[in-house]
Amino acid sequence: MLFGPNGSGKSSLILTILGISRYIIDSGRILFKGEDIGGMAITERVKLGLGVAFQHPPTIRGVKLKDILRLHLDRSKVVEDAYGLVNRLKISKDFLARDLNLGFSGGELKKSEILQILAQSPDFLMLDEPDSGVDVENLELIGETLNDFLKGRSGLLVTHLGYILRYLETDVAHVLVDGRIVCSGKPKEILDDVLAEGYEGCKRCQRTERKPKLR
């Protein structure tokens, strides 16, 4: 789990891992499944098992949500098929017939994005602000669905406020400030510290002496 204030580099980190061309790696490597993926195209990284649920996914006119699901049905490795996920996330059939992300509410947008990425069935799931703009009922649905999906898998959850921690189990948290990890520890303890002292307080955190690796 990755906390951090706005502009700290959280989304940039996800996009760099994914391979968006405008993000350049000046030093270091990105290792996934024992391979250095820094020179791979986005499509190669996705085929290898990376998946991303974006904070602000694009609107695509003329492409229906159900069309995206059909692309994944034969390739899905999840226990439930894509339409099982539809039922679990309480998404209506009428909703599936709408243009992708066109006029979606905050909760609809997040459930649509989660549905698409889980149908893809990645081995490493990156979630960019999944609790942004979502009401409590939908956040609970999303959290419970993600909990089940992530059993036996790894992921990186990026959040600013940490609301989803009420419903999603996470192992370790890091705080990113100005592009640098300044604090690491148990997610709920980190969140309590952030709420009490803000992100400036994390810069003084002594947990930096025992930073675990991102999982």
C-alpha cells in the first residue's frame, strides 16, 4: 500500500511500472517475475501479468462495457467468470450496454474499472485511488471483491486518504513524499499517523530504518 500527498509521485510510479513512454527511468530497474521489464512495451508487460485500475479512466464512445468483457471471457483465470463479477459488484445488465465510462457516476466508474481489470485477471494488480469519489456501500463491495481476488496474488494500492482500509486487507504500507519513501510500517498505524500529524510528520518517522520491500 502506498500513501502520499497530491503530487508526491504515486500515480507516476504506477505509470512508470506500466511503461507509459513519457516516464523515463533514470536509474534502477523494474523487476517482475525475475525479469527486467524496463525495456518492454506496455502490451508485453500486460501479457506478463501486470494490470492497472486507473484513477481517471478515459471515456470511449462507441465501445460498450460488455464488449470489453467479451474480450476477457475466454482468457479469464478467475474462479468467477466476468459475469459472475458483474453480479458480485451489483452491476446491472443495462449498465453493461452503456458506452465505456460515458456519464458514469463516481461509484459506477470505479466498479466498471474494477470489473474490467479483474476480468483481465492480472498476477500483479495496481490500483490508483480506488476509494476516490466512491460512497460507503460501493466501497465495501469493491473492498470485499478485491480481498477475494487478491488471495494468492500481489498488488500495489495507491491512496491519498486510506478510506478503503476499512474493507481491504493489506500487509504493509509506505509513504511517498516528493518522490521518496519516507516512512514504512503497518497500514493502519501509518494511516493513524497521517491523520494525526499529516504527511509532514511522516518525514520524521523512525520507521524508515526498517523499510520492507514493496510486494
